[in-house]
Amino acid sequence: MRRLAQAFVLFALVSALPLWCASIDGTWVGEMSADLNQHSESRKAEQPKLIPIHVVLKAKGNVLDGVMTIDKGNKPDIWLLRKGRIVGNHLSFEVYRQTKSGLEEMRWDGVLNGDVLKLSRGLKGLGRQVLLHRQR
């Protein structure tokens, strides 16, 4: 009887795993500071300009794919996602785009908590941080 109960619990957990992993799928929106030197002393008193960020994510198992759009005004920057990974509620990915001066890349790490996705880039989270919300 005990083995049957353990097998049932294991089956329920394994069955629910794809549903939980799929919860990252969708469109995420938020804003980030346009101030690249947001930690400098001279900039702390100024109110930074906020720019919209739009992320579309799709998970296949623990592999993450998608696109990130950063709208700085006249023409949005479109970044393609690669090397996306999901482990539990933690995720990481790189985004890249081709420019006239070459390939630009950024690495992002994040934590999913329900309908809130907290992303950060830079050394040990000291760089840019963005809070995104699931768009319904």
C-alpha cells in the first residue's frame, strides 16, 4: 500500500512538471531604466527615463526560446534569444542582434514567481534589473 501511494505521488509530480514549466510561455512586459550609469553618484538625484521592454518566451522542456524588444523610441531594438535554460523557477538566456558595428550580446538571469518575472544582467545582479509582468 505504501509503495502504491509513493508511486502515485511520483506520477502526480512528474505529470505536473510540464504544466509548471509551461507557465513561462507567453508575453511579458515592463520598463527598464534608460540610464546606463544608474549607479553613479552624479545620476542618483536624476529621475531616469523608463523605456518599455517586451519579451515573448516559449519553453520546450527545460529549453527556452523567444524574442526581446526594447523600445527606445523611433525604432525598437529586436533581440533574438538563444542558450535559454530553465531550472526550477530560475532561468537564464542570452539575447543577440546584428548591428552595423557587429554582433551585440547580453546575458540575462531571472526568477519566475507566478505572473512576475524578475530579470537581471551584469555582474552578480549588480547591473540592470527589470521586473516584467505576464500580459493577459
